[in-house]
Amino acid sequence: MGSVELVQAAAQRVAQTRAEGHRVLVVLSAMGDTTDRLVELAHRVAAKPSPRELDVLLTSGEQVSIALLCMALAEIDVPARSYLGVQVPIHTDARHGKAQIQRIEPQRLRADLDAGLVPVVAGFQGVDDHNNLTSLGRGGSDTTAVALAAALDADECQILSDVDGIYTTDPRVEPRARRLERVTFEEILELSSLGSRVLQRRAVEFAGKYNVPVRVMAANSEGPGTLISYESQELEGPVVSGIAFNRDEAEITIVGVSDRPGIAHTILRPVADARIEVDMIVLNAPRDGRVDFSFTVHRDDYDETLELVRAAIAEVEPDASIVGSREVAKISVVGVGMRSHAGIAARMFECLATESINVRMVATSEIKISVLVEERYLELGVRSLHDAFSLSSATLT
């Protein structure tokens, strides 16, 4: 929706879908880089803008989009009506900039659909109990769309963007990456948390909770996209569905802390109090009553975390030292088939060893294995693992 031509193309797509016999509701984001420009404008006016007023500013971008699309639909004789989040209404909590949807009153939208209209709703926004405008955070339009699909018992929620589906890995890193026809909610939750940015994680959580099938499709081309739903009943699906990676990692290690109960709490409590998310954690085997404690955080939080940890251990662990690095990255192998297949970790470590890629940390769940490596080996590791698990195979679905 970055230009008039794209608005008109979106209108034609809505008209075509409606002509096929479907009732359609549309959720829109702001046009192009509008949100980025509004954020920049706010920070030129104020060093630390009020969160409430920032939400008032940022939610204006979607208002432009929905009005323009309704005008474009009217030009091709498709009746439509625009709605801001407050007009639906979409009720949220009061956390400006990262509000969460609490409930939706879909009666007006349902009445429009029954009357043959196309409701066009502003994504990314809602209203709290005090009638303040709120925003759902970046990517919040996806969450709005899934939430409305759940509230209206929609057959499917289609997310249209500049990608034509979800791939086995980023095609910019591995050109032979293939589009997946289907993934499960569990897999896409892992992929989105591990660095894949196709869908906002909260949108996937919402879809899984309310069992809303979600299809990721290209906005400006035809194709089936990728369907996200509950686990397939196929007897034999692919063991590994994709390789995710994240460059935004930083590693911190406290060397030589006392091997005693509560040391992890001493180190991590101030980090948690600062609302800094800790990802991977490793506590090595004790030697001479001492252990090394390592963990990762987002790269943007690295400096603050170092200061917090230094302050936390300055008095209780004066002999310990702290080392860290921003030059690390995480690579993850994801697939629901890992539940019932042995040897995935061994194959992963063998592949990385063959490429002389050293593993610094490991984290696992039922359907994923993540490793921390030096950032310079990231792309080599992704391509090698993609080959090792045959993700370019023509039989992959």
C-alpha cells in the first residue's frame, strides 16, 4: 500500500475475491514507510515523546490507508466502510506502544458483511477503558487481522505482504530455499521467535489459541502462499521444516562465580527487572567450586546488561570476571517431525563440524535445536544445514 497504484491494485483484489462469492473484511497497515516517518517526526519534536501522544500520532497512518482504499473500492462499485480501532471497537489494555487486545465487539462489522459491504479496518490500533487510542506495536496489523477473523469466525485469515509465503530459510541467504505449502502453529511460533519476521509472533499465538487458519500470500501476485494451521494428519511429513537464524544476538559470560544456590538469580534478577529478555543460558560443570555462567540477550541490550551484571556481582563475586561479544548469531533447526525422529542433533553438529563451525551454546525444545555461533559463520552454517536436511528437495511440502 505504498502508492496510489498499489491501493487501486488492492481494491481490484478485494473486488475479485468478493466476486468469487466470499464475504471480505480488510485490515490495513499504514502506507509504505509512514510509521517510520512519524516516529522520526516525533523524536524531532521531543527527546522522549509521551507514549500516549505517540500512539495518537502513529495510529493516524492507518486512517489514511483505510480511507483511500474505501474510495478506491467505491470507484469500482464495491460498497465499503472504513473503521478505526476505536469505532469497531477493539478494546485493549492501557500499555501504549505495546497494547494487547482484550475483547472485540464485532456487531457493526457483522452487520456490514450481512448487508453486502466490505468493512475496512485500521490495523495496529485499539482503545483502552479510558478512551485513549492505543497501538499494538510493530506488526500489530497482523494481530488485528487474526483477532477480527477469530471474532467473526472467518474461514481463513489471509496476510498479504511483499513475500509469497514462508520459506525453508531466507532466500537472500540460500537461493535454493523453497516455499512451504503448510506449516503448523508450533513451527511458525518457533520460527518467528528465532528471527523469521514474516509474521508477528503475537498474531501467530492468537491464531493458534482461536484456531484461525492463516495463509501468508503475496499482495501483488497470484499463488497459494503458505497455510498455517494445526499439525497435519499426514503419516509422514518432513522432519525439519526450516532453518531460522538471528543476527541480533549478544553473549555475556561471567567467569569463575561461586558454585552455590542462588548465583543465577543474583546475576539475572537485575536484568529481568530492567525488562531485558534473556534467551540462551549455559552453566558449565563446576571445577574447584567455581562455574562459568553464560547467557545471551538482544544485541541492543548488550551494553546495559553488562553494566547491570557488573554491578550485581561486584560485591558478592569480586574474583569473577566478565567477558562478552556482539559478534555472535543464532541458527535454529525447526520441525514438528523432530518429536518422533532421533539423530537430528547429531546430524546438525556433524554438519557444523564439517564446516569447522564451533558451537558456543545449545538450546532445545521438542521441535527445535538452536546453536550460537560466531556471526561470520552464520550464512555458511545456514546453507550447510539447509543441504544437510535436504530442504531444497522437490518432494518437500
